[in-house]
Amino acid sequence: MAPTHSATRPVAREGLAARLPAFPWDTIVPARERAAQHPDGLVDLSVGTPVDPTPATVQQALADAADSSGYPTTVGTPALREALVDFVRRHRAAPAVLGVDAVLPTVGSKELVAHLPFQLGLGAGDAIAFPHIAYPTYDMGARFVGARPLPVDMARLAAEGDAALPDPSAASRIRLLWLNSPSNPTGEVLDVDQLAALLAWARERGIVVASDECYALLPWTVDEVPSILDPRVNGGSLEGLLCVYSLSKQSNLAGYRAAFVAGDPSLVAELVAVRKQAGMMLPGPVQAAFGAALADDAAPAAQREVYRARRAQLAPALESAGGTIHGSQAGLYLWTTFDEDSMSTVDRLADLGVLVAPGMFYGEGGARFVRVALTATDERIAAAAQRLERS
């Protein structure tokens, strides 16, 4: 009698992608298609990608460094590291104790936001807190490592401590606290007292604080956008904190992926060690261009005025169409409500040929808001304003 063999089938594998929510922007494709049918064309205000030229000095620095046959280093060139230190001292009030061992270039800031939990060794059993209305990548970073995503109202947390947590028992599990000021999408700014309270709360619990400040040089209705690096916030100590920054917005460098992290040297050393192993390094020519951009204060100042003019045209047009703008103290967005659910607003504005991002992309608190970007050409902003005023 022939032996019988029991065939075994491999256990079906569920990949990481299958455990993640759908990519949000895919849901507004029908609205985009409808908006594109407008006789005067689409005005896309749904994404924050720069449309203005990269400064000529940066382009020249990139070209001059184009002969780059060897591998770059993860930590960056000495010249770039010095430029990073100089920048955070000039613009983010970093203390004199912050040196080249406390800065690290990254391949854009989104990459760091998504992978910081992994690079810090976090995982299942840990919780990662972030603003309750926020850019979705903070949430994704937690999911990537199997940690618990914990949306938190940061203004309440600064004022009330543990009582502001949706689950106060989670405080003991939080290992990383993300701040985002100015906020994407709301444009709200945390002041010195709020930042200091949040950092003190985190330090008492051994929580690393990472502050995403990439819109800091674009203030509108506030006198300053303070940094986690400011001694008024941290008492002169960099312990347990990281500042995340990008030149994508202020210098039109989104295509260069030029960003950095600065803060606690021991935390930066951890990141360097992991990123070396993974081969994560900024291309050599980009490092040269990055350094040129960091040294140029005139170009970001001029770009800020471009955005100021677009904001001055678009904000009253949204209000004349029935919108109410909240927050929006700084940054590239007008956080607007038409007192209806966000997808209804998206669809209604699409009929005008104007595409915006629904607030629900950014958490439950955004369900009745839309995010309206200033990143369109002057001509397209003018077209959007005219359509809104006539609606």
C-alpha cells in the first residue's frame, strides 16, 4: 500500500501594506477628475508641494558638486554639519552647547518621521503620541513598528497633563511624543510656555520628544515660532529632545530631500549608528546644495513674501464664499470650515475647479474642515480666488 502524504500549505502571510489604511489622497481622485473639467482648468490646492523656482545659488552649488563618484557619509560632510549648527543657532535659538555631534542630515523629513520609532528601537507594547489633528505620517510610523498610535490634543496636554490623554493609563507606555508647530494642517503654533510644559511632562516620564518645525520661518499672525531647542523651553539642556526640520518649503527644495534632525547628541548618535547600518545617506551633490541653502537667508525671506501675497488673496476669497478660517497662524495652509463635513466641501469646491484636501485625512477633529494650500502659482491662486468670490 502506497504511503500517504499529507500536503501542507504555507500559512498565508499578511504583509505590512495590508495592515495599513488606504492612502488618503486616493480617495479624492474623483474630485480631482471633476475639478479638472472646469473650463479654466484645475487649481490644485490639495497638496503642499512647492511650485516656485529653487534658488539659483542652490542650483549652482548642486551643479558644481556633480562630479561625486564616491559614497557620501551618513553624518554629512564637515561643511554641511557646521552649516546645520549655524542654522539652528540663528533660526531655532539653539544653545551654544549644540555642536556638530548634535546634528544629522536626513533624506527629507518625512522619511525620518516615518522611521524614527524604528530607529529608536520602539515596537510592540510601546505607545507613540502625536497631535490629534496631524499629518498622517506620525501615525504610520507607530504602525510600522507595531506600536500603539495615540492622538493627543497637545494644548490640553500642556495645560492638564495626564488628564488630557484619551487613555490616562497609556502614559506609562508612551516612549515618543511628536510635536508639530507650526502644525500641518492647522497652522497653529505652540508658544514657549506650552512647549516647556510639554517637554517637562515628557522628561518626568522618560519620553523622547521630537518636534517637527519645518514651517517655522513662515509665521503670519504670531510674532515668533519658538523651537524645542530654545533654552527658554528646555532650560539649556538638550536631553531627550530632537528638532526635525526641512528646507523643502522655505527654499523650494522638496525635490532635493534636504532635511535634518538636531538635538540630544546621545539620541543623534543612536540614529547615526542605525542609519549607517541601513545605508541611509544624503547624496553628495545634494549635501553641497543643502549647505548653500542653509547659508542663504535672503531666498527664504523672499519666498515668505510670495506666500504672504497668495495668502492675502486667497483667505478673503474663502471667507466670501462662506468659509471660516481657524488657526493658520503660520505655514502653508488655510485651515477652513464651511460648517459641513469635509468631503461635501471638497466636492462643492471641485465644481468650481478647485481641489482641496479633506480635513478627515488628519484625524477625527478635522472632519468638518478642509486644508487649502498656498502652493500654487500666482495665476492659479488668482483664478481660485475669483471663482470663490463668484460662487
